[in-house]
Amino acid sequence: MVAKDPPLKKNDLIVITGAGGFIAGAKLKRHNDLNAPRGVAGRNSDNTFIKSVLGWEPDTPLNKGLALTYKWIREQYHNRKMGWRVVE
């Protein structure tokens, strides 16, 4: 997903998607294993090239895009469980 927001850290994403009830309303518990391998601190997208070639840049905030995506996936899941055909 491409969004217009600045880079996020893991804990920020946890708050947006779950613990804050923003999207899924899931109760997520944070556990940081200090002995685990460490990856990059965050991920972000440099959209300069997209804007220069296409004249377009994302205008959807990450939390809104994630909420819409979560809703769509949830609907697909429930429709599939009901035996309905999904994603045509």
C-alpha cells in the first residue's frame, strides 16, 4: 500500500491497526524480544519518481487506507464462509 504518511515505527503500526481500536479493534500485546535479529527501524516509500513520471502522489492517509483494506478483506472472508463467490 502506498500512503502519504511519514515513516512508521513498529509500535506506531500496532496502535493504528489494533490496540487503539482504530481499524480491527484487536487487543494486541507488545512483546519485544531483545535477543531477536533486528531489521530496519521503519519502512517508508519515496514517491518522488512516481510523481515525476505519473504526475501523481498518494493522498490517502495510511490509517484510512488500512481501514478500507481491512474492511474489504473482512467482507471477502465472511462472504467466502457463507459460500458466496468472492473476488471476481
